[in-house]
Amino acid sequence: MSGAKPLPPVDDDTRAWWEGLHRGVLLLQHCRACGSVQVYQRAMCGCCLGGDLEHREASGEGTIYSFSTVYRPPSAEFKDDVPYTVVLVELSEGPRMLSTLVDMAPDAVRIGQRVQIVYDRVTEAITLPRFRPLASSATTP
Ligand SMILES: [Zn+2]
């Protein structure tokens, strides 16, 4: 299906994140020292540089902070996907993460739209987090 597309590398810093997504769980790193919550996964806190981090399950819900619709595929592997919308989602827990939007026409996307995560298993090793409109706040054109 999408086997030819580039896939993110999994390393020791990000393994828990990918394993969580594989199980249908979005894990965020919480810093025990300063309380910061971060995406993406790192060996240290991006705020205080401390190393005392723990994973906590996130709600998987958030709000579209910004978006851009891609009409020209970045490479040949994506030619069947355009147009698609890249979204910067502000998670309910605070941090923002980049993803793509599904189940919504590009011209219906609005900043402030409530979204929820969907788990797109693209290979046995990689499940990508994508977002779709929250059913309760979906707008019909
Ligand atoms: Zn910290």
C-alpha cells in the first residue's frame, strides 16, 4: 500500500513512542523536575534539560493550531495522496505535534477545529499518528 514511502527511524529515545502507537496509545513525555510535557521523544527535557522523564498516556485529542494543504506531492510515493492537509495540533496536554488530517476535505479545515488521533498502521513496525475531526465538532459544508 504505502510500503515505498519513507518511514521514520526507531531508536532508543523514540522506541516507547512507537510501541505506544502500535498499541493505540499516544504517550507524551512528562518531566518530573519541571512539569514540562513534550513531543517528540527525547533523552532529556527540552525545557530544563533534565533527564527524569516519564511517559504518560495522552487523551489523543487536541485543536488544529495551524495547517497547510499539500497539492504537489513532495516525492513520487505521495502522488496518490494529494491533496492532503498537514496539521499542527495543539494537544489537550499542551504540546503541539505535526501530523496529517484524515476524513476531512481540505477546504473544510479550520483553525480551532477539534480533532482526535487515529492510529494508522502502515507497517508492522510503524503506526503513524494522524488526526480526524472530532465527531461532535465536525462541520458540514
Ligand atoms: Zn524539565
